[in-house]
Amino acid sequence: MSLQIEVLQSIEKDVDILATEILRPVDDDSNWQPTDLVPDPATDEGCAEIQTLKSQAAELSDRLVLVTVGNLITEEALPSYQTAFNRHVGVNDLTGVDDTPWARWSRAWTAEEKRHGVAMSLWARFSGRINMRAVEATTQHLIGNGFDVRTGSDPYELLVFTSFQENATLVSHKNVAQQAGHAGDRHLQKICSLVGTDEARHARFYKAAARLVFNADPDGALVAFASMMKKQVGMPAERMYDGSNANLFADFSEIAQQIGVYTSEKYIEIMELCNQYWNVEKLVPQSDDARKAQDFLASLPGRYRKLTERRRSREVPVSSFTWLMGTRGT
Ligand SMILES: [Fe+2]
Ligand SMILES: [Fe+2]
């Protein structure tokens, strides 16, 4: 048995405790479903509320709507993320109903995540701002194109990746919630705020699970963390396509950066957060490889910061997207 699998098995009890603490029971009153967050067209009050939702959404800037749609499509490609998770030996669910803490977590995590794309799509449909067919086609392309998680099926690298990504989505959804709130859109604010709170819980799980790995196998964890960072953390929606714009993901990211929903500075902050949380600089590695990994990780945020200082923004016209009503989308 490889050392990695041994380590992952040795921390299973703690992973189970962590998962129980972090997951929300489905039937708990505090648990939400997408239907709770949008008006019910079967009632008169619901129909009136749909008008309110539409008039609030009408006040949002095109660029905030575009970034919300990009986030929605990212959430909708969830099948790719569950598939990615299950490619990693040691945490994967071999039968689909495995009773290990890792397998139970991966299913419950997916089940919580499934609500995100649904809630955002319901809002998008009612908002009247979005060309839903173009959004759906983009999602279909994205899932079909796949996602390379770039971990080489290394389960330690997967825990680094998920720690980063859950933090990144937390930042992104919370910022959309805040900007929607400033623009007076209560529905979008609430949806993105609740989705962001889920991402925060998931980030807490992955960071804590990775910390258990750092405690049990510091050298292996350092090497895996450095390896993931050298390859750069993959962006789940990087292969999105709408049938016409070959630079769709780059254009979406550029707008997210410009309106401050998700920026390169945030990526560096997440790097620093992980360095601190996993005590990277205070560990005492035994092998040369792990010592090199530690030095690399400690210097990385500073190096990235220098690069972002040289970053030039570029103009991305709203007409590059098919996702909005009233532009190329209609
Ligand atoms: Fe999500
Ligand atoms: Fe997530």
C-alpha cells in the first residue's frame, strides 16, 4: 500500500468527525433548497414577486450579470468535478455507495453543490436579463469539453486543489452578493450569499482535511502542495465555449477581475492563507525535495505579486458574449 493511501486511511476517523460537523443535514429546518430562494409562479404573490425580481435585476450592470452567468455555468459543470474527485485513489468512491468517510463526504459535498447551479439558473430564468439557451449551450459544451484538474490523480494534490477552489468560489459568490446588494437586487444577493456560505463550509473541510495530511506526512504534503502550485491551480470553467467565442473563459475572467469579483490578488491571498493554515514555513522537512518545496512555497506569493503589478487590463466588449438579452444573445 502506498504511503499516501496509508495516511488517508489513518485520518479517516478525523475526516468523519469533520464532515459531520461541516455538512448540513438535508431535512434540517436551516437547510435550504433552490425553490426557497425564488418566487412561486403558482401563486398571485409569487407572480407579483417575479415582477419585483425582474425590476431589481434590470438595475444590475451588464458586467455583473455576465460574471454571475459565468459563475452559474461553472457551478453547472458539477459532473466534471465529481468525476475529477473520483479519479483519486485513497479518497474515491469505488462502488458509488462506498461506506468510507471520504466516499460519504464526496457524495454529500456533491449533493450540496448541486443546489448552487439550480438556484442561480432559476434566478437567471426569472430575471429576464439572460439568454438562457446560450447559457445552457455553454454548459453543455463545458461538460463535454471536460476539465483537467492537473493533479495527476495525486490525492494530496486534490486536497490542495479543492482547498483553493472552494475558497475562490467563496470569494467570487460573496462579492457578487455584495455588488448585487448595492444595486438593490435582494434575490441575487441572497442566493449568492447562501451559495458563498456553502463554499465557505466546503473550503473549511478541505483545508482541515489537508491539514490532517500535513500533520501525518509533512514531507509528502509539502511536495504535493508545491507540485500543484507549479502547475497552477486549474480553473474549472477554463474550457467553456458558447459556439462562437474561442476566448470565452479569458473574457469572463477579465471582466471578473475588472469589476473586483475575483482578482489575481485574491489568488495570492488564498496562497498565503493556505501557507499559514498548513504552517508551511514552520514545518521541519526531512527530505531535500520537501525542503525545496517549502522554500518555493514561501517565496511564491511575493513572486506572484510582482507579476500582478505588471498586469495590463484589456477592454472586453459586452458583445463578446452570447449570454445577455439585448446584445448578441437576442
Ligand atoms: Fe458551488
Ligand atoms: Fe464549491
